[in-house]
Amino acid sequence: MGSKNYSGTPGSGGGDAGGVGSGVNSNIRGWNARIRQPNPDELESDGFVVFSVEIDEDGKIQRVLVKESTLPPADVAVCKRYVQSGTYTPKDGNEGGGVGTVKFVIKAR
């Protein structure tokens, strides 16, 4: 039995992007993060970096450490600056700091 919520002809999924791209993903317990993605002109390589991040109760960065990376040190440093310049706001009901990760996936152009 099919769903009546969908109609029309399904797409082919062809596209030419190849499923690749860049992005920033944050997972910091109790906090929403707004972190800009680096401009591709600032970076040299494709890859990713995961930072371990600690935030105090005021939303200020206390610690940013590289947890895992396939990027060269210069690109890691660029991404780290973006983590440090991000904006962190508490989620509803959050009381206190937070610990978590921020991951950058880079597709340099």
C-alpha cells in the first residue's frame, strides 16, 4: 500500500554534484552553535577535522583541541579560528557549560 502524500514521477537522482560538499556540524551538549564555514580560498586541501570543544556557562570557548584530522596544519588552524569566533547560545533549560565536538568537512575548490 503506497502513501497518498506523494504524487508525480520520482526523480532519477542523477545530478552532477557527486554527493560531495563542505559543511560544519556541531554537537555541543546544551548549546546551539553558529559557526561560519571557511571560504574555500582560505584552504588548501580536501578532508575533515574534528575538534573537541569546551564552553563555559557564559558561552565562551574554554578549550579547542584537535580530536581527528586529515587536513594539513595550516587548514586546521583556519578551521580552529572559525570555531573560536563562533557564537554559542544555550538551549532551553541549559544551566552550565558544555562539552562536545565541531566537525568541518572541506571540499576545497
